[in-house]
Amino acid sequence: MANPKNKKSSLTDAQRAEIDALRGATTPTRRATVPALEEILYEPLPVLDHGFVRVIDYMGDDAAVVQAARVSYGKGTKRVSEDRGLINYLMRHRHSTPFEMCEIKYHVKLPIFVARQWIRHRTANVNEYSARYSILDNEFYLPAPEQLAVQSVANRQGRGDVLDGKEAARVLDLLREDALRSYAHYEEMMNERSDGTVIDSARSGLARELARMNLTLGFYTQWYWKTDLHNLLHFLSLRADAHAQYEIRVYADAMLETAKRWVPLTYEAFEDHGLGGVRISAKGMVVVKKLIAGEAVTQEQSGMSKREWSELMAVLGRST
Amino acid sequence: MANPKNKKSSLTDAQRAEIDALRGATTPTRRATVPALEEILYEPLPVLDHGFVRVIDYMGDDAAVVQAARVSYGKGTKRVSEDRGLINYLMRHRHSTPFEMCEIKYHVKLPIFVARQWIRHRTANVNEYSARYSILDNEFYLPAPEQLAVQSVANRQGRGDVLDGKEAARVLDLLREDALRSYAHYEEMMNERSDGTVIDSARSGLARELARMNLTLGFYTQWYWKTDLHNLLHFLSLRADAHAQYEIRVYADAMLETAKRWVPLTYEAFEDHGLGGVRISAKGMVVVKKLIAGEAVTQEQSGMSKREWSELMAVLGRST
Amino acid sequence: MANPKNKKSSLTDAQRAEIDALRGATTPTRRATVPALEEILYEPLPVLDHGFVRVIDYMGDDAAVVQAARVSYGKGTKRVSEDRGLINYLMRHRHSTPFEMCEIKYHVKLPIFVARQWIRHRTANVNEYSARYSILDNEFYLPAPEQLAVQSVANRQGRGDVLDGKEAARVLDLLREDALRSYAHYEEMMNERSDGTVIDSARSGLARELARMNLTLGFYTQWYWKTDLHNLLHFLSLRADAHAQYEIRVYADAMLETAKRWVPLTYEAFEDHGLGGVRISAKGMVVVKKLIAGEAVTQEQSGMSKREWSELMAVLGRST
Amino acid sequence: MANPKNKKSSLTDAQRAEIDALRGATTPTRRATVPALEEILYEPLPVLDHGFVRVIDYMGDDAAVVQAARVSYGKGTKRVSEDRGLINYLMRHRHSTPFEMCEIKYHVKLPIFVARQWIRHRTANVNEYSARYSILDNEFYLPAPEQLAVQSVANRQGRGDVLDGKEAARVLDLLREDALRSYAHYEEMMNERSDGTVIDSARSGLARELARMNLTLGFYTQWYWKTDLHNLLHFLSLRADAHAQYEIRVYADAMLETAKRWVPLTYEAFEDHGLGGVRISAKGMVVVKKLIAGEAVTQEQSGMSKREWSELMAVLGRST
């Protein structure tokens, strides 16, 4: 069978054993620890058909934010209600440096086209699996049928309705066949399989750094990705947003869960100010104040474009 | 014909006219200008089979480095020999901030697998053509036969000899056919061609952000890339290096020419200290001093690994 | 007289002549130019008692934002109304990379305590006048009497009422005398004056890098500071804000004027979304929607702290 | 007594107790831990007369570098000799991203003029004690007499011989008196002491954000400073260098000790390639090769300036 790993769990037995070994051992530390995060440490959280997010390491906790804000010699924390209030204050007034005092490191397996969006966030440390040195696995992303959306006409960026069954089936066939073929030819060009066996000892193999160009953007890559809490939340606010492409949003969603375990007070403030908050323009605030005062106001009066007006009405929960 | 643009010049007539219009107009400015760079401004410098590098804008010149080092109110420059000496001094003593005072902006067309290496340089501004919004052109990279190298055995990262004629022909056939097929299916899934015409008005088209995943990593993308002179030189020192993959090295080579036109004194210092300079370790310096003193020294005595020793001998131009 | 330059214009005749020389010369360029910004190029805009901001160089204009967003081969612009709409769209949807395609460079003279706040914005290039190499001028900041504010009790960060006349006079005397004395001792320790003359040829002089530690934080330093348009606007949104310290806000105010000349369409969008826009939390939006629906809502019901509630009421123009 | 804390240990009893509390508690963790670093965790390492460096937290170890380079699911390490070889290889070939996978956080107390040099390293997270909110302690740096160097004539940046006893005493008197006076006036202007007591209840106090400008650059500030291992080593290679100012070099020296405890294999490679390595220019390599070949070569023939030549001869351990 050509693609034996194309199933839900993409871990080999050896990988599973390595993870279990790490999870099985604990050592004492004087550092701040977060039991709720330790619980899932090293454990892959499945995303898409073969991807995952794993928390590999972390530094700091909610108290470290407070401690930094107070430049403390000791724990720096006070009562939970005071810490919660301080964290909320810091976040709503954009005092970002205390949140930079916590750090988290993930191991992520993701399709290359998702990796290309992700990498545009520059304030992070990245170490990617190298297809110059190594052979990529035969794993590629196939969307679930309910994700096969039609190109949106209202919104150039984004998706509309779902393709009907026959068209969806055709798309999945094309994606699957082209991926399988491109991988088979990748191996043929290198004259080597992903397990390192030579295909034909009478032939030479093309350099890996060249052969990889035959793979499609749906193939999975993996990397270690490390960032501070402030930049993690910035990443999540953009990528867990409804405008983000579904295939990166599901990674952001999985990471939101890890953030919630890691820094619950910060997460609470982030839900209020980051995820749930909205930015309203100066023109928008004029409209809001008029509406509160019970005055009528129209798009024409607002000075906004139609599109901007409808975005504001959506935010205010009003039909347009 | 399926791929009419698969020829040397990848510019359409409309693009050529737009470039000529920009090149035809000049306006007076009080800013520092560099005639040698203005000469090639906006002009695509061809790289690989369909790629290019174009200088789109620049800020500053050699004098701006000197002016910043002296925090001057005026030009800040003195005699050329003094400016040359100062620039050389700044570079060899790693005073990098004056070189950050110059900025350059490129428009680059490059294969996606090259873009994936390039983007790892984070201290730059990037705006890439979006395959979420737009349809990519049917242009992909096919290596010249003399670039079809065998995987190196001595050095896991890099290339060895060239494939023989028959094997090379087979590789090029695979790359071409898989690319053409993946593009044809890309259009079929979107139900739309790159010129915007609908293929079958009775069908819906898959969202562009999904269809793109069927393209291979050899397809060309393009971006605007802007960085400061210090970071440009850092990029070039890594990517014009013999260890860099050929397909990114040719971009670096083209950019070296633009840097030479732009900041000749800085370029001269960079040739000496950056491109041509070498770093020798503490252990290596012990060896160098012994060799100068006419003493014999062996790898075993040096405390170096065999590989490190042979790297040092190569740098010193000695056979091992 | 000990401090002859302690007057409004801090330019020497030689500096004035250098600036005039730069302003007097123009050369033709193929690059985008902005006449309204060229008008004030190199010219110091006075800030505080001896400081200034001067635009030294720039790259790009409003069209460069549009051109980057469209990854264009040519100008990339369309009708002004379309470009304005696109720029507004990019800004309100946080598409920041096109704004990174423009760059500006300032020469700034500012008190050291202001420089210490300013430098915390990391995404910029800086070259500061070195007090290791050179002797700082005898120029220090003395606040205008109306700026001598009492420590605020309501808000730990910030100012309250102004000191009364007698107390203000005492403060100004202390600041002036301590600054003058510290400078005189700075010269005495170095055994050298700022013009390079030796004070006592029979004595040695302390290293400049040590003597400088006797200067107070009110002394002026200067630097070249260069950043891209996106990060400039981020800086201005924080530093032109009412919560910023007055002494840095006046620099931000002067720079707002330069931005307005440079990129009028971007500035217009920034006034609406950046300077004039507000961020409202999820809890705040619940309140806003209730108020629009004509329902009463109290701080207790809102789940907000008293302070957060009063911040929201202020934003909505309601008394608390 | 005006300045009771002006003695070696700058910790108050309360601070000491807070540190002891943190050091006394351990919790189990699944993360990588480094016993040699845990040993000194939270403990201030004294620097200068009142400063310190304390490791507050860390993430990763030598194995994390190896693990990232291999993008491993598990520990990723092999035999120590192999890990050592890999780390050495990564460092000498400038593969910096694996070293970015470790992170360390310090609490540092340092004179303001040192902080101003330090902050120019931008790839770090910083949270400084705010003199807008809080009152700085009455602690300032007084150099030891053997550090009171004369301005160097050979080298504009740096120090020459030491001042003679009488001149040194005069300098120390000036520094001490000006610092004490500026602090006394700082308190007088705020009408408040550092312990929060009001001086004269009949007067108002100047805002802290203004009063601070009367302090000299020798006063101590403090911050939390966090960076990754790659950027830490870059910082140390510049600041532990002989050209760095003594007052920052002693901080770098203390941090070298912490790095040695934390990542011994990386530190070993850094000693060889970073601290002890030298960069030799293309022109310099021509000279080196000639010397090894036993040929005579002069500065004139080398194409180097006198200064560059003598730098090269110094590196080669030859008199000029």
C-alpha cells in the first residue's frame, strides 16, 4: 500500500514511545510550573488529517507577568483578584512588555501552504525540518468534504458555499492522485524511499534539495516554533479570527486551548480584549454615540463606505 | 499551447510598458541619489528560467553610512579616502548600525521552494502576491541539465556530480509533466483560468485558497522585499556562499551586482570582510600561529574533528 | 557666559550652513518623490526648548502602499478614490505589510530621559551620538512653568495640577543649577571643554565614557532614527496618545505633521482608525449594544471594574 | 545617614527573604531541567558596587539545541560526543536557529549609562522599573580607583592609564557629591522620600516623571531581560569583548558564568568559535598564507591601512 500512514494518528510506534518516555519522567525544579499545562506536555493535539500541535516547553506563568510588571525580587504576586485586575489593566492599555516575559515552544506538523502563511509572523523562533537534508514523509492534506468551499463572490478572500457531492468528489480525486503521483516521482527522482532504501542500485539519485520541488503545497512539513506570550496572543488574534483561512484557524484553535491551560488569567483578559474586542474608528464612534442618543444615522451621513458601514453594523449586531 | 509564457522573458507587453513608463519619468529631489543604481532602477535582472530581481526603490548611499556614523547635520562626508577608511573600520569592528541607515526595496520573482528559504531572514519587510486572492501564473522552474546534480554523499546538504543524460532527461520530463498537470488541475478545480475566464459556466469553482495546494513547490511566486543595507549584506553573505543552494545563490549573485552599483565603498569593504573574510576558531588560531612559526601540526594535536580540520586546511589553501 | 547656546534655536551657524547646502541642491531621480515632504526636508522642526525633529530621507509614498498591496510591476495606482478605499481597507483589517514598504529617516535631538522611552520601540534603526567618543553639548531641558505638574493622585502615571509660582521657581532653580554644575564638573573631570580645548595642561583627563555618568537625564542627546511607515504609525499611536508623557508627545506631534505631508491618504486612514479609533472589549460591546437598545446598564451588571467602566463611559462621552 | 544602602550587598532583608522563599520551594516538572543552573537560580551575582545579575528563569538545555536541529519527537540526543560534534558544527556554520530554541530570563540591576548601551540589543524582551510610576533608590555607581582611566589617545573609544591619586580622589568626590545632591533635590522636588514618606505636608510634589530628570546617569535602574541563547551569545561576544566598556563587560562576564552552567556543550563551542575566534579579511588571509609559506610581507604590500595591519599582527601574536 502506497501510503500506509494516511490515517488519523500520524505517530509511528517509535515516536509514541519517545513521547511516552518524556512524559514519564519528572525532575524537581525551582522554576514556576503550571500543572495544567504539564498534563498535556509533549502530547500531540491532532489538527486536520495528519497534523498536530504539541507543547514542547514553556517558561513562566500568569505570575511571571505580574512579577515583571512589578520588577519584583520575589514572586511579585498579591491576591488573585489583584493580579487579575493588573493583567486586565496591562492588556487593555497595551502594556505588552510584561507578557513578553513568558515563552512557549511548540512542535507543529502542518501543510506547507499553511506554513507559508504562518511564517509571516516574524517575531518567533523557528526550526523547520529540512528537505535539503532529509526526505519528507508521504503525508498530504485532503480537506474534509464540508471544507471544499466555492470561491466567495462577496469577499475575494475566503469561501462561500460548499461544492456539491460530485464536484467535491472530483476535487478530492484530483488532489489525491496528483499528490500520490508527485510523491512517487519524488522518490523515483531521488532513487530512494523515505525509509532510506535505494530503489535501483544501478542509478544515481537526484539531490534532495531539487527533488522536493516536485511535491505539492499540500504536503506536510514540521517545525519547532517558539514565541513569547505577547506575540503568541497577537498571532492567535489574527489566526483564530473568522477572516483567517480555515486550515490555519484550526491550528490557532488548538493553541488557544494550550494558552488557556498555561495562563488562565491572561487568557481571560485576552478573551475580553483580544478575541472578543473590536476596534471602532473615529467615524464609527460618531455613529455609535448617535445611536446611543437615539438618533437615526445612515451610511451616507457616516462618511463610511458601504463595506465599512456594513462591517460596523455587523459588529453592533444590526442588520443592514 | 498550454504554457505560452514558458520562455526566457517572462514579462508581458503590458508589464514592459508599465516599467518603461516608470523609467521614462524623472523628478527633482533633495535626497541623496545614486546615478549608477538609477540606471537599472525598475529593470528586471533575469534569474533562473522565469525569475528576476528588480530594484524598485532605495534610500541613502555610502555617504549616508558615514553621515550616520558621525550623526551629522549635513552631508557628513570628508575626502573619499577618509570615508573609505571609516566604512572599512565600521565593518570590521561590527558597528552595524550605520549600515542600517540605508534601505533598498526589490521586486522578486522566484520559485516557491526558494521563497521558503529566503523568508527565514526575518529582518525584512515582505509583501507577497496572494494566492488566496489571485490566481498564480503558469510558470514553474525547470533546472538546466547541468544543474541536475546527484545527492552528495560527502556532504548531506548539497550536490555532487551531474546526472547522466538519460537520467537527466527522465527527471526533466517528470518535473515538467507533473507541473503542467498540477496547473491544469488547479484551473479545473477553480473552474477558472489565470486570465479570469470561466471554464464551465455550469459548474462552481473551488476557493483559490484551497486549489493552490495542488501546485508544486517549483511554481513561481513573487514579492516585494525590503531591507536595510546591514541586513542585505548579512543575507548575501549567507546566500551567496558556496554552501547555499544554487537556486537561491543566483538571486544573491544578481543582488550583489545591485549592491555594487548602490554603495561601492561599502561593497568594497564587504568583499574584503564579508564575502572574502573567514572566521577562524581559537583552536584554528593556535594551528595558524604554529604554521607561521614553521612548526608541524596535525589534526590530532589540534583538538579539532577531522571535518573541522579539513575545513581549516581548505581555508588556508592546503591539501589534507 | 557658561551656556551660550541655551536659547531657542540650537543650531550653530556652521550647522545652518550645512543644512542650507543640502536644501539648495536637487538631482533628478526615477524614484517616487513627495513634493510636500521635500519642502521641509532637512529642516529642523523645533520641539521643547532645544530639541528638534528633522526628516533626513524617505522612501515611497501613498502609491507605494497600493503598489505593494497589488504586487505591481508599474505604479500600481488607480483613481485616487480607489486608492483611498484600498488604503482604508488595509488599515482597518490590519494588513500591515503594505505599509512597511515605505521608510522614513529622522534626525532627532531629545533629552536623555525621553530617548530612554523612545528606544523601547525596537523595530527601528538607530544611530546615536556617542558619548564614549565625543563630548555632549551643554544643553539640557528645562520645562516651561506650565508643564511643572504635580504628581497625579488619581492616576499614578501622569500629572495633575501645575505647581504654584513659588514652588515652580524653586524646581526650575534646582534643575538649572544641578544641570549647570554637573556639566561644569563633567568638563573638569575630562579636563576638556566641548570645543576640544584643554582646561589644564598639567592634568590628565578622565575617559569620556566615565565622565558622562555625571550628567543628568535632562541633557540632550541626538540620533538618527529610521523606521517603516507601519511602525512609525504604531509609535505615533502610542506616543501621541494622551497617556504618553508630555515630553515625548510633543515629538510625536511634530512627526504627525511630517507623516501628513508624506502620505496624506494613509494619514487620513490613520486619523480615523489609529488616532481616533478606540478598542472596545467584549464586555464593553455588550454594554454598547444595550445602550443602543435603550436599556439601562450599570457598572455592576457589566462585569467591569470601576476603572474600566469609567474608561468606557469616557470613550462614549458619558459622565460617570 | 543619607545613603544607608551604599554598601556591597544591595538587598534589603525583605528582598533576601523573598529570594530565599523562591529558592526553598521545588515542584516536579516534565520539562528539561539543568541542576547546575538551578543551583544559582534567583541568586544575585554581584556586579560593580551595587549591581547584580540574577537568573530568574530558563527554558531548554544543550539537548534542546540538538533536538531542534533534528526536529525530534523525543529527546533527540545521542551520545555526548555526537551531540558535542553537532553543536560545534551548527555554531561554526552559523546555523543559528537551533540555538534560538533555548531562552533565559535575567533580573539585572545596572547604572543607567550601562542600560543605555545594553538596550541597543533589540532582539530581547525587556521590562524596566518605571521612574514614571515609582521612585528610584538612592544608589549610584562610583568606580573603583583603579577604573578611573585617562581618555585614551591611541584609541578614541576606550581608556588609557589610570588617574593619579589626587586627581582620582577629586573625581570621586565630584561624582559622589553631585549624585548625592541630585538625589536630595529629586526627593525635595517630589516632596517625598523613596520610602513613600511626605517631606512637607504643606507643599505639593512635582510629578515623578519630571523629577527623575535631575538624576545623573550613574544611578542604578533595574529590569527583567529575556532573550534566546543565540542572541545571548551574540550579546556576550560583543560585550565581553576587550573593546567593550568595562562597566558593561563585568555584566557580560557574570553572564558568561551562567551560560557555562546552563549549556556546557554550547558554551564550549562558543569559547572556541565566538569568544576565542577571530575574523580575518580576504586581504588578511593573503597575508596569513604568505606568512605560512615563509614569505615576507609588509603592510604596504598588504593593501591594508596601518591600523588594520596592526590589528592583524596583534591577532597573529606578532609585534609590529
